[in-house]
Amino acid sequence: MDDIAIRIAAETGDSKESIESLLNTFSNEAHVTLDLILEYLDSDKRLLEVGAGLCLLSLFLNREGYQITALEPAMGGFGLFEQLKKSLLDHHTDIDLTVLDKPAQSLNPESDGYFDLIYSNNVIEHIPVWPDAMSAMATVLHSDGTMIHSCPNYTVPYEPHYGVPVFRHFPGLSRSLFLPSDANPEIWESLNFICCRDIKNYCKKKMLSAEFKDELLYVSLKRIDDDPVFKERHKGMVTTTASFIMKSGLGALIRRIPASLSTPMIMKISHQKADSGAE
């Protein structure tokens, strides 16, 4: 990765350190995403990573023999992101990875076929009209397939990208009150402030099955306390609070908080079976 960082720094004028930091962040997230889907991986399944970022995980899975397609429209908020992604793909020309450069809502079975596993990590909250994207993903999901998505649950008044409070019904006021004046507002402007109830209502309407994983607030706080890269992204009071909870024994109580009141949320979505009244 060092030669890529040096080359991109020369081309863009950004510092080598800032590029290495971005690479480390995406590498760290790739490991988290792999843990998210590990139990669902099967070399016979066709996989779709939505919001593949720098395609680090997709490249790895492809090299390991999985049938993986990466979708990454690179829609703002990430600076030199697109150039870095291109350099990484050019660097791995030995890997024949299919990359779809379009938004998730443009997916359709005629051009893209069907997938057995569709997944994303910290992507759904950035899609302006997320129900359209979810519906498009459902159309390319095999009848026995599974979608796994992880994203913030803004029922909890916390914005993890900036590490600040947020009131989901008053994003403008929240931005004025809590977003630091020197913070880049692009990511904030991309947020849709989705919550667990939104997903449940959507799936009920579309006759999809939705399950939510428990104990995620506990896992997230533990990660802040244990993971140096993740901790660096959640400085200040959040890091202090996470450390206090993990050391005080309050973690046992946090683990009991239901998924609907925890953040992030991990959802498992699939087509309802025929015996439930759906096709």
C-alpha cells in the first residue's frame, strides 16, 4: 500500500499520511464487514457488496474464490476516494473484479442478474431515498437469498461519523448545535437519519422478513474501547464513556437493551416464504 500512497500523494497534493490514514480506515472497516457476513459466505453463492468503498473486501473475496460483484457509485463526501479506488483496482489487475459504478436504486435483474447474498456496512444511511434502493436490491435478491445491512439507528440520538448528538427529526437544528465549525459538512448532508422503525415498517409493507441482531450497542462500545483505529474516530466524551462502561461492569446492562433502542443496527432481510402469504 505504501507505493500507492506515495503515487496518489504526488498526483493530488494530499499528504502521504492522510492517504495512509484513509487506507487504514477502509482496511479496518473491511475487517468489520467481513465479520458481518462471515457466517453467510459460500463459494457457490453469488455476492453483491453495496457501497464497496475502496473495494478492499471485494478484492480479497474475489481472490479467495468467491463470486463477488462490487457496487460503488462514489457519491461525494470522501475527497480523493475515487482516485484511490482506481489506483487500487489498477494495482490488482490480476483480479477480475466486476465493479458496478451506479447507485443501488439502479439495480435490476435484467442487467445484473440475481444474488444470493447482498450486504453493506455503513451505507444505507447515506442513500437519499433508501426505500427505492432497498426495493431495487430486493428485485435482484434470489428468492432464497439474504440481505445483511449494518448502519446507525438514529432512534439513538448519536451521529457516529462525527461523534456528536443528533435529533433525527431536527437535523438542521442538530447541525447548528453540535457539528463543529471546522467539520466537513458533506457527509452530514448525505445522511437520511434512518431508524429501526423505518426498516420494520418498510419490510412489513413490502412483505419482506426482517430480523435485527441484539447486543450491538454493547459490541460498539467494546469496539471503541478495544480498537485503536475505531477509537480515533470517536474521540472525547464517547471514548471516555465507552471506557467507563467497559471497566465498571455496566456492560452487562447495556447488553440487554433491545435492538430497536441500540445503535448500530444489523438487519437480516429476506423474501417472505410462500406459506406466509407472499409469492
